[in-house]
Amino acid sequence: MVKKLSIHRRGPSFGWAKLAVITLAVLGLVFFSGFMIVHWTQRQLLTTDNWVELVAPLPKNEQVSSAVAVYSVDKLFETINVEQKVGEVLPPQAAFLAPPLSERIRTRTTNLAQDLIQSDQFQSIWITANRTAHQKLMNAARDEAPKEEGSQRTGFQLKLENLLTAVKEKLGSSSAGLFANTGERDPAVSVDVDLKTKFETFKKFVSVTDFLNGTLLLASAACLVGALALSNHRRRLFMAIMAAIAIVSLLQLIGIKALRPAVLNQIENVAYQPATGVVYDELLATFQRGATTVFAVSTLLFVLFFVLGRPIVSKNKSVRKWLKVLRATRFWQAVCSARNLISRNRWPIFGVTSFLVMVFMAFIPDFDWQGLVRALLVILIILGLVNLLSPQRSAAYPR
């Protein structure tokens, strides 16, 4: 009796190479997502020139100027009982007019303050104050501040000097009695964020942000290039990476819109909420543009590689004819020769480039451990590119 041989089909193996590819791809995507946030933070919030460029046009905005005007008038009248002052100059029979007249004075003062805030003269003061405050804060956080400033309070102090004096002048001589006996100096209008108690935490935040801004993109490139170099299905992996990046970008764009109401609800004074919304939109506009660009590019590359891998394209007579002509060109032959040269000499090429990087590390001034990390990542990227540019051993085109 002949025994039937049972054939056991082996399932797809899951070896260390596949595990390494998946791990590197996931890490690369995480690093890239983190880089988008960190780069925006460093570029928009921690760079003085970009901060000034962001806030420069804000006084011209109707909602922002209105909020600053209300804040300034509140500062001006915080030590004055306007209704009592008005009541003192009114006859007893007209005492009932004190509340509406007081409200009218406050409204007129607010309108005058808003006109001043929207003027070109105030914009110049606004830009100078923001540049000075931001530069001082960043210098202190990065240990670049002069020694004489070390004992001063550390914080973001936006001083808008002479604004209240200008408002008084606009009110005219009729307001002299209103502000009598309030002291020789006007109260300062300033946005003052004291970071003295938490400055060490803020300083570490700036240091970590600067480091990650220069490292995460290199780490992401090293991981993604390494994953593609180790994979036997590079086109599929590349498409998966592009799809993941597109989804992450969409989630970031959705998060910007979803977070806006929550931020506005944190503002207790309802009068300041419209201005806060304007600042929020302007602040995240650059991040939104960056995420939109990343989404568009990743989606385009995904569609391109998807279409090129379809049989309708690969078996198209016109496409095959065009590819045949392309392979006959000197350029294509030079590319193939270069890839074969890299494949035969991959380790010498990697060794020479790594040696040059180390020479650069040895002689560059002010080289620190952060630079060492970046240099090592560059070496890993070179290793991945050398293997990625080398022809794969499999004769079949990886799908």
C-alpha cells in the first residue's frame, strides 16, 4: 500500500530582517512626526526674527487692537474711581448722570487707545518691545546673556512705554482733573510673564528643543533609509511610509482645528477671546502650511508609485517602448554602472566617507556631544544609502 505523502506548505517566515524593517520604519515615522512639531516650535517660538515677523502685524488687526486697548484702559483706570471723579464735578441734582458719563469716558478712552495702537508709530514701538523682550529671554535661556543681566528677573517682559501718556494727551486738557492726584508716573502697560521660579525648566526645554530640531530629521532619515535598504519589497514599503506620513499630517491638521475651541475656553475674559483666536491662527499658520505641504508631497508620491506598479502601466506598449529607449541611453548605462560600482565597493565607499566625517569632527571648532550624535546619524545614513543604491540580489523586481 502506497502511503500518500503529505506536503506541508510553509507559511511566510518572519525573521530578524522583517522585524528590523518594521522597527526602523515605525521609528522613522515617529521621529519625523516629532520633528515637524519640534521644528515649528524652534523656528516659530524660539527664534527672535520669526517671532517678531509673526507679531508685527497684530496691532493692525481690529480684534487684537481692541483687546490691547481694553487692557491698556483697564491699567489706566485701575487706581481711579471714574464714577466718583465725575460725581464730584456734577451738581447733586445731576448725580444720576455719573454712571453713563463714566461709561462714555471709558468708551472714548478705549477708542482713542485703539486708534493709537493701530497707528504706524505704535507698531514701531510694538516691534521694538517684542524684539527686546524675546531676545533677552532667549539669550538667558541659551546662556548668551551679559553677566550684568544675570541678577535681573528672568521672564518675557513686553514693555509698551508712553502708551498711556499718549492716551492722556489725546483726551485733552479736560481730563486733567480726572487723573489728578494719581502720581507723577503713569502705570506701565506691559505683558509680563515671570519665569523666575520655572526658568530652569524653561531653559531645559529650549536646550532639548534645539537638540531635537537638529537631530530628529537625521534620525528619521537614518531609520527610513535603513528600512528601505533592508527590505525586499522596497516599493511597497515606500508606499506604506508615504501613506503613514499623509495620515499623520491629516491628524495634525485636524488637531489644530479641534484644539482651537479648547484654547479659547481657557481665556476667562470673554473680551480677549477674539484676539486670542487671531493670535492662535497666526501662530499655527506656519505649522498648518508645513503639514499641508507634507500631506500633498506624500500623497503625490504614494499615487505615483502606486500607478507605476500597476500592470496597466508596466505592460503598456508605449511605456515599455519608452523604457527600452531609456535603457539604451548613456545616462541610464552610467547609472547602472555607478550602482554596480557601489555594489562591488560598498564597504570601501562607506569607510572613506565615514573617515571624512570623522576628520571633520576632529577639526571643527566647538564640537560637542550633540554634534557627535548628528555625525553618527550621518554615517548611518551614508551606510543605508550605499546599500540602497546597490542592486538587489533578487532578479525579480520587488513589488
